[in-house]
Amino acid sequence: MTRANKSKPGTPPAPTIPAIPKPDVPARLAALPSMPIGELKAEWRRLFGTEPPPYNRRFLESRLSYRIQELAYGGLKRETLERLEALGEQFDGRSITLRRIRHDQRPIAGTRLLREYQGVEHVVTVTRDGYDWQGRPYQSLSAIARAITGTRWNGWVFFGIRRAGA
């Protein structure tokens, strides 16, 4: 969890972020995709009171969409946030490797990945904790690709989940 920042004497107060009227929400959400990136960043400054992160447009739009709704309808309760944090730690076992993998990109547990290499078909099963190849557990597809080829490979590229250079 994050700590609340207490301002020190002599520092300027944090900017006040105005509430958004509920009737304005649909129009503001609809306007985000057509805004130039400069306007998105200015909107970020208005709604968050901080400089925007150096992420792509898609991230800015999705986070701004959430923030607009949060300011209009209210955010999650503190208890809900704590529960979500506990569930997340329970799910990933506090593993920084699993936490770094975006779960919308990672194949669903039970998925079978097939790759033919030098005339041999290799089958990898996605598990909840990683991957299984030839009855052995692996933490990454790259480790499996290296075991198969003997050279370093990006596992996502080797198994055709992502194109090289993408």
C-alpha cells in the first residue's frame, strides 16, 4: 500500500482535483481517443496533479478513463484495495517474475503450445506457476527454447506468441 504524503511546513499544498459531474462522464470518455497526446498529458496533470508517466497513448487513455469515473462516482474503498493486494500476493506468491508478466499477455493455464524444431514436435503446457515441458517445470518459455535449441531464444518468439522485433 502507499503511504499518505504529509506536507512539510513551507511546501505548497497539493493541487485540488475537482470532482467531475456524473452527466459529463460519457462525453469525457468518448473524447479521449480523439485527443492529441499533448492534450492527454495536460488532462493527466489536471486529474492526477502529477506529471504523466512516459507510457504509450493506450495506457494514458485507459488510466484517464478510470480516473474520470473515479472522480465522478468514487473510488474503491480502502478495505477493497487491501483485499485486492492480498489476493494478488496470494496469486503470484510474491514472485517478482510472475508479477512482471502482464496476465492479459500470458497464455491461460492449460494452454498447449506446439513447436516443431528440426523435425521434432515439442509440446509445452502452460501451468499456473509457469510451464511444463517433457514432464519438467520451467519458469519461462525462454528456458525451454534454450533447452530445445541449445542457444538463447526469446521464448515468446520461438513459440510464435510474438513476432521477432515486435
